[in-house]
Amino acid sequence: MTKAATESKRIATDKIDAALRCLTDLGRCESEPRDSRIFPGYYAPFLVIEDGQYVVKPMRYQCRIAGEPANYDIGTYNARRDSLDKFWKPCFGYTHGLLLVDVFYENVTRAKCENTLFETHDGPQAPGENVVLEFRPNNGQLLMVACLWSKWTAPDQPDLLSFAAITDEPPAEVEAAGHDRCIVPIKREHVDAWLNPQASDLAALDAILEDRDRPYYEHRLAA
């Protein structure tokens, strides 16, 4: 199977899993830990600056760049750092935001993570089985995840505000757990500069991403 086919299969599987979760949730009244999770296609509180003021807006986690067709947004929930000046050029240097989270989740194969889990589990454990890991910074601090966003408009269609989280090469502990990408949390001293980007100085914006917050991420199987 080609890399592209593998990625398409993963995306399709994620969508099916999300749909099944929604069907299950219709039949329950109690809250569960996953209720606070943000899945691709979900709306989340998103921090931007408007007229010099911090503003939190609901935006969809899956970016549709302005001017693109409605069927464009497939797999556009993450923006690779090495493609910011290419695929994401309409947004990088223009529309920046932050997603504030205390934990993030990644899908990995059991074969890659089975030697790094904090707990053991009974039952069949096929090497190719997909598992979800929860990553949490060991300093307990909130992660201010660097993001890009766009306002999409089209005739006879409602406006859409949506965003993508920037990802980069993972720190050693995330890679050892089996995942090859990681979100980019920026430092507090860079917040204003990130939220007020200057397209004339993309190097300065890239330097903010390089000088990121680098906590150690502990992980476990997600509930």
C-alpha cells in the first residue's frame, strides 16, 4: 500500500470512529473525559486579536482556506511547519491564532508504543492495532498551540471560520511513543508577536516557532 493510500485509509477510519462516537453519545446523559476533546471537524474556542484586543471565537478545527472549494478541507486540521510558506502561504504571516490545551492526543500503532506505556492491558494486542495516546506536559502548564486560521466565504453559503494547528518534528519522548509529528506550543513572551504577524518578516515568525515551549510530555493510553 502506498503512503498516500495509507493516509487516506487512516483519515477514513478516523471519520468512521468519530461518527460511531457521536451515535453512542446520543444515548447517554453522563459526561465523560472525551467530551472535552477536540476532534477534526469540531468547533473550539480560539484566541485571536481584533482591534488590539484579545478575542475568543468559536472556530472549526479543520481549516478551509479562503477561496478554496467546499470539498477542499480533507486532512487540513494540521499545518506542517515545513509547508507554511507553500501550502499555507495565504495564512502564514496573515491570520494567526492560538488554541489553549492542557493535553493532546495522537493515534499510533500498538507495535510502536507497546514498550512505552505506563500501564499494561489484557486481551488481544495485534501489532497493527490503532491506539490513542494522551500526551500531557509534566510541568502542568497550559499549552498555547500555534495555529493558522481563515475566513471562508461563498455565495449562498454561511461564512466559515476554521483553523489548523501547526505541527513539527516531535520531541524524543513523543517519537519514542510512536508518533512522527507534534504540535508547537509557543512561549508566553511571543504571544503578541504571534497574534500580530508581519508578512514582511516570516523569518521572525519562524523563529518564534523554533524558540517554542519544550516541556517533557508524559503519555498513557487515552480513556
